[in-house]
Amino acid sequence: MTKQSFIKGAMILLLAGVINRLLGFVPRIILPRIMGAEGVGIYQLGYPFLSVMLTIVVGGIPLAVAKWIAEAESRGDTRRVKTIFRTAMTLTVTLSLALTALLVLFAPFLSSHILPDARVYQTFLCMTPLVTIIGVSSVYRAYFQGKHNMIPTAASQVTETIIRIIFQLTLAAALLPYGLEWAAAGAMLGTVAGEIAGLGVTVYHYYKDRRRQPIADEQETEVKSPPTLYKRRPSEPPVMRRLLHLSVPVTGSRLVGSLSYLLETIFTNRSLAAAGIAIGVATSQYGALQGMIVPLVLLPTALTYSLSVSLIPTLAEAAAKGDRELIHRRMHQSLRLSLVTGAPFVVVMTLFAEPLCRLIYNHADIAPLLRLIAPFGMFIYLQGPLQAALQALEKPGTALMNTFIGAGIKLVLIIQLASKPELGIYGAAIAICLNIVIVTALHGWSVARFVGYRIKLLDFVKVGTAMMIMSAFALWLMKGAWLPHEALNLLLASVGGIVLYIIIMLLTGFVNRYDVLRIPIINRLFK
């Protein structure tokens, strides 16, 4: 078993995340050209229900598995690792199959009475296998994350993305002659194919690891392990009870977000209808917001996701040892990296929203939405590590309350703002942005209250200054039109601005050579 450090594990997932995000934009770019914003809207309408079902299945169980396997591994308790994994897999498969059956049974009613566009029915049916596939895959990935081995997770993610892209584009184009609803269903079948491939890679790594395990267990037992080492300590509750004790609050916290997403979908489309917008147009606008703009803003979360996944077992071990200094150090590393990497993306998306939307999606009319939401991306990038910290420190109830407060405010604002004809879809975007700010601020305050860590104001000053200088330089490059094609000028302005931003970060000491040398590839080059 290959065990990685916090930074190395995060970087492995970051590399996979960056590859996935970049590859993931292939269908994001091509699908709107195949089936238009309206077809993307139909495809997106099924996801809120899928999100709710997946939250019930994988909301808290993988977190608990990763955390407790990390704890058991630190004690050398390999038998308990197996017990934790088997219990979690049994619970996940049971929940997944039950929820899949419910989705299939109620698909006609949900698509025609709850969701705003009945054309989503075919897509809804095609997505139902995802509940079981993703549920099982999440437990396997959590197993490896608890062992601080991020390679299987990274490999499965990249495989899933590649297979999904191939099948999404092929099936969407093949089924388009039968109507937009069938093209959207074809795209969803591509997602199913990708998840099956990703699961296959993870299972392969699991059984490869299990073939090695008996030798390691035998050696460990001979060298250092009395028989009592593998017995559950009297103070520990049974695995199922402890699994439910943490996973239920975490699931509840994430379920608030998933239900909020579902209600957001319903309320947005109903509010747009109340503003006098036709169903087809409302579906198109919703598809532009959730299928084009939001994925672009979430591009840098490839890093925050990798940091969050690596942060959970690391903070869990530090908390178990009472090492507050290590907790603070890891929190600072995570939040600083989130700030540094997210800031240049915010600058590029805000300054060049119009050419980005025209060149990527062939829809320049959605640029104002991107320009509105992009600056709030900074709060999104900080929110991931903060929420992971609360969960690792066994404060899922606090994360639940913070998410619930933000969701409630967002839904009220959507009803109030999106139903106004002069705002329409922009009213929904404003509500989403305010929700992001509120939840991130509450998470930050909660972390400060529990572990005494506060984000340093000087960090924001340094990053903000670098962003302003980068903005001025990037605009100068773009307006100079040094190259013959707009796409080349956009690339020059973006890359040139990012290079200057990195130089400023190095000169101010916000990023130093030790941070750079922590990156595995660079570390090997200069070792």
C-alpha cells in the first residue's frame, strides 16, 4: 500500500482534479452546440433529485469510513479496518437499492408534477442506476483515502471522465434526431457509462491491495501484535452504531444543501414562469446558469476538493492526538492554497466574461451571469476546506445549521427576486451568490470558535493586491490585440496575467520555495 503525506495526497488529487475539470469542459462546450441551452437545461433538471438520493447514500458514510480507517491504521488495527469497510458497504448497498427502486417507481409522477418540464422523464429514468454505482464507488474511495492512498481515487476519476465524455457526446448526437429529451437522456447514459468504468478501476485497486494485505498482516502479527490488539476497545461502540452516529448528522448537513438545490431548481423555474417567461425559455435560462456558468466558476474547486479530501484524515488524526498546532498549520495551508489558486481564475472570468462565453459556449448573451457570479467564487473556494474541517473535528451538526441558514435565505430570495420581470434569472443568481457568502462566513466563524483558527487578514490583502495588478496587466494585453485572433489574445492576456500574479506571490513571500518543493513532481526534480 502506497501511503502519501497530506500535501502529496492533495497534489495527486489536484492533478486528477485538474485533468478531470479540463476534460470535463469538453462536453460542457460541445453539448450546448449539439442540443442547445434548452437541451442542457433538460439534462440538468434531473440532477437535483439525483443529488438528494446520492446525499442520503454517500453524504456521511464515506467521511466516516475515511476517518475511522485512518484511526485504525494509526493503531495497526487491520481487522477493524476490514470490519469498518464491510459494514459501510452493506449499509450503502442496502440504501442504494432501496432508493433506486423508489426513483424508478415515482419517475412518472416526479417528472410530470414536481419538475417544471415533463420532457425530463427519459433523462430521469436513465440516471437511476447512478445511485447504486456512485454509492458503492464512494465506499471504495473512502477506504483508500483512510489509508492515505489517493492514487486509486485519482485513477478512477480520470477514467470516469474520459469514458463519460466519449459516451455523452456520442449518444447525445445519435439520439438528437428523436428530440431534445432523448438527446439529454443519451448524455445521462454517458454519465452512467463513465461511473461504471470508474468503479471498475477502484475495485481493481481494492483487490490488488487485498492480495498484498495477508502478507502484511502476518508480518505485523509476528513482530508486534499481541492477540488483544485487534479486539475492539471496551470504550468503543459497535461499528454500525458509530457509523450512524457521525454519518447521520453529516448526511443531514449535506441533505440540506441537496434539498436546497432541488427546491432551487423548482422555485427558479416557477418564479421565472411567474415573471411571464415561457417554460422552454425558462428551461434554457436554467440550463445556462447551472450547466454553463456554475461549472465554469467551480473549475478551481479541483484544488479545494483535493485539499478537503486529504484534510479530513489528517485533521482527524491531529484532533485525536490533541495537536492543535498541527490543526492550525493544516488549516492555514489549505485556505492559503485555496486563495492563491482561486484568485487568478476569478480575475480572468470577471474581466473576460464576454469572450469566454462566446468562445467556449457560443452564447455571448450569458456573459453578464458569469460576470455577476465569478467574484463570489473566492468564497466557494474557501468553503470546501472549512466544511471539511468541521466534519473532521466531529462538528457536523454545526455545518448542518450553517448550511440550513444559508439555504433558507437563498430560497426566500429566489422567490422574491426571480419572480420580478426586470431581474428574472439574475434574481436567482443574486440569491445563490448571497447564500455562498453567508455559509462560508458561518463556517469560518465556527472553525474559529472550535479550534481558535482565524483566517489572516494580511493573506487577503496580499492576494487582493496581486489580483488588482494582474487585472490591469491582463486588460492591457487584451486591449493591445497583439495577436491576429481573439482567442489567442485572450490566451495571452490570461496566461500573462497569471504569470505576473505568480511572480507577485513569490516576491511577497505568500508562496515560497518550500511550498513549491512540496509538490511531488518538483520535489523529485530538485531532490
